[in-house]
Amino acid sequence: MSERELREALVEIGRRCYQRGYLSAYDGNLSVRLNSEQLLVTPSGACKGLLQPQDIVRTDLQGHPAAGQGRVSSEIKMHLVIYQSRPDVAAVVHGHPPTATGFAVAGIALDRPALAEVIVSLGCIPLAGYGTPSTDELPEAMRPWIVGHDALLMANHGAVALGRDLFEAYFRMETIEHFARISLTATLLGGARDIPSHKVAELLRIRERLGLPPATPGCPRCEALASAPPAGARNRCGLEAPAADWSEDDLVEWIARVLEHLADPHAGRRVE
């Protein structure tokens, strides 16, 4: 796409985010790679629903605006660390979608294997630790989760979605908020029921066939999903996975043994 087309796309995505309530007032920021040496970034102190193409700021890969450009978003550091860590990423959308941000404020990741479409499209949505906006704390809190994840929650802050183009990043933001709403509804109805582990493994194989990143080393939930054993196999704790013909007593005993191995029931899911 030309620079003009990318500027127009940023305006369109900003408008969509604002209309859907993912941003309010002057919140949020968006960016896209212009070429191998420059970015286009939304300006600081501007409503993203009211932008014009000429408002978009062109910067270098260190976040310095080109001559004659406006003031770049104060959260540019977050975008820079993503582009530095992920050469495959060409666009970033950061916002504060209400339900997903509610999970981030509560310290709860959106990483339950409860919805097939989310497992295939995003894998899991981890929760990065808190970092003060516009400081180096924020990108450093995100850094461990960027490689291998295309969507993140940011503790007490919001959400960020990555993509190979602007519309992919935006649609991933839609998926984050959609899954958050479904998760909240399921919680209100008594709790989500996870997809069985062997079916999760099937979904992850579909994800790999689509050319999407595999489970991420160091992410407890991704590793757990990727290593989900078939019935009768043994996991890394030496416990046999439940089989379809097990009795109720067998299942109760197995659950008791699993609980003995869980030193922290919220590992990888909650930031205190």
C-alpha cells in the first residue's frame, strides 16, 4: 500500500475502534510499518475517531518524528518493542475495550481453552504485568509475551493486537473483546467449560496448518495447551490422562492427584 493508502487505513481503523467503544476521548494508539525504516503512527492528544490522513505522524524506527510532522503518541515505546521483537508484524492496534480491560484490571488472562475460534486464531491471550504508560516499564512488562502471541492484555491498562496488516490487527482486537464478553457471560452463568484436551490439540494442529505461530516457550498456558495428552497418555507429572471408560470414583481420585501437583492454581493466568 502507498503512504496515502496507509494513512487512510489508519483513519478508518481509528474510526472503527472509536465507534465500537474500544477507545474513548483521546485514548489508544495505532501504528503501521510504512517501509523497512519508517512507521506511521497516530498523533498524541487526538481523538482516534476524528482523525484525518494528514494528522498521522511519520517516524523512524526509534520513534522520532520526521521533519514537519506532529507530536507522536506518548506510547510509541510499546509499538517500537513489538516491531523490534516481531519482524513479521506490520501493524499494532492498542485500545481499552471495556470487557477485556475489565479482565486486565481484575488480573485475569483470557487464556481458557473455551472457544475453538479463539484457540485457532490467537492461541491464548496472556496478561502482561503492569507498567506505567509512556515509560520504559510498559514495553518491558510486555516483552516476554510478544514473541508468539498476537494479542495481549496489559494489567490495569488495556489490550494490544498485532497483525500482518492493519485490518488483521484490528480484527484481532475485535476477537479479544468478543471473547472477553463471552467469557464474562459464561462466568455469570456458572463458569466456562473448557474444551477437552485432546480436542484442543486438534485445534492447535489446525492453527499450525494455517501457518500461525505454535505454542510459545515460556508461556505456561500455551505450553499446557500444546502438551495436552491423549486419553491414556501420561503428562509431565506422571499422571495418566482420563479415559472415556473411567468410573466416577476413578475420576475423583485422578482429580485429587492432579490437585496435589498444582502448587499455584493461577500460574500463568493471574497477576497479583
